Amino acid sequence: MARRFLPVLVAMALIAVGVGLLLGEQHERRSRLEDRVVAMTGGDPQAGRAAIQKRPCGSCHTIPGISGAKASVGPPLTQFGGRGYIAGRLENTPDNLVRWLKDPHQVDPQSAMPRMGIGEKEARDMAAYLYTLT
């Protein structure tokens, strides 16, 4: 009887090993990405995620990884790290993103995005999180 189940057990073990390898590879890629965005922005992506979560960003934007951020008033921030422009006006660079987050009206006086009193450190953290969205 045990011999009958041996191929099934071996297959299940191989699947488990394969899933484990894939998850390990995903974790490694994510870690490398986070290291790059920290170097680019000088911010902390985890602190940025927390800052975005506590602010009303999700009332206007869809933002992956932010609970309740499913709005469509502003553009979705999915795959933000791969975009060429910020708000259709600025080249998507860390310094420009920090500038935009701190004072969107300085860049575009007609922008619907409100000034939210975001300081330099918080803007760098938020930028770091947004650049992890690829």
C-alpha cells in the first residue's frame, strides 16, 4: 500500500522544493530592489509605506500594498517605479519625486493634488516605497 503512494509523496516533495526555491528567488529580487531604491532616494521603503498608509493618499490613488487605497480620483500608482514622468510634467527621478511630494503646487499650480505638509525625510521614504512598485 505504501508503495502506491510513494510517487505521489515524491511529487509533492518536489513541488514543495520548487515553490520554496521560487519564493526564495522572489525574496532575493525584492531585497535587491529595496537596496537600489534606498541608494537612489536616501529613504526607507518600509517607513514610506507606513507614511503613505497614515496619510490620505489612498483616498485619491490606487496604491499596491496600502490597505484601502483603491480610489481613482488621481492616477493609480501601480508600477510607479517604471514610469517616465511624474504627473505628466516631471522626469521621474528621485529628486523630482521628492519635490513633487513636498509641494505639488510648486511644480504645477493647477494640480488637484493637495499640499500635505510632507517634509524631506518623509518624502524620501515615500519615494523609496513608490519606486519599489514595478
